[in-house]
Amino acid sequence: MGPFDLLQKVVEIFESLNIPYLVTGSVASMAYGEPRMTNDIDIVAAIEEHHITGLLKAFPDDEYYISEDMMREAIRHHWQFNIIHPSSGLKVDVIVKQDTPFDNSRFSRIQKIYPAESYQANFASAEDVIIKKMEYYREGGSEKHLRDITGILKISGDAVDREYISEWAKRLGLTEIWEAVLRRIEEK
């Protein structure tokens, strides 16, 4: 099983269970920017307690690792849990959607993308991927987030709404990082 096969399975299950979701992180960065290696898939989902039974049935424990306790904790505290496919080494980080202005905004801006020819999935917009990448950079300082952002801006160019990003950067305290990213783009 490859990453896009696992993503297809997760998308089909979430859609069959009526779980609102969006793909973000490195998989979304690659959809709008430059390809890179990754073994995990990040999905934000509005998972609730009543979805747990269906998720456990859909990901049988002889093929997948998914913890009911971790799901319940993630739902309760708006954290994340994992769906792991041990035989391939692939992992899905399922981040429980929060009721924040930013999460509500990015769910209202979902883009339908074909990650593979055989299916469509809900993706965070390029702008929202950039904003989250800036947050992750602020938290951990990893250059990969800045590379992903510059890749998106390089490939998607004028299609990216920089005013939207500037506004959210201001609201989320990311203006300094956003300005540094823009300087980096201008220098290249």
C-alpha cells in the first residue's frame, strides 16, 4: 500500500461516515508546491463520539492500528490520534477540528483535488496550508516548513491569495514569519 492508496481508503471511509475533513500538511504542500518524501498524511476532521464505532469497523485491527481510547481522548481535548498501517509503515495523523475562527475559515475554503486519478479528496486551500506551515515553523523551527511554503509560492504563484495570508498572519501572530518568507521569495 502506498500513501495515496491509504489516503483513498481514509477519504472513502470519512465520506461514508459523513465526517467533514480536509487534507493538510506535506501531502497538501505537494499538491500545491514541490514534491518531497513523506510517510505520514495529515487530516483535520470533525470527528465526534458517534463516529468511533464506524471507524473501528472500517480499520480492522488485523490490518491497522487505531486506538479507541486515543480517539476518545482526541475528541475530548481536540488533539490528534493515529491510523497506522504497520505493513507499509504509513501513518495518518487525524487532528480533531477545533471550533476556532481559523479552523472554521479553512473548512469553508476546502478545495477538491485529485491526489490520484482514481479519486478526489477535500484539501485545505494553498493559503491555509501556508498559514499552518508558518505555525509549525514557529513551534519547532524546522526548515522543511519554510521549504514547503516557498515551494507552494513558487509553483502556485499568483493563484495564492497573499492578502488572506497576511490577514491571518496578523491575527495569529505570524506576521514576522510571513514577511521573512516573502523576503526569501524575492531574493530567489
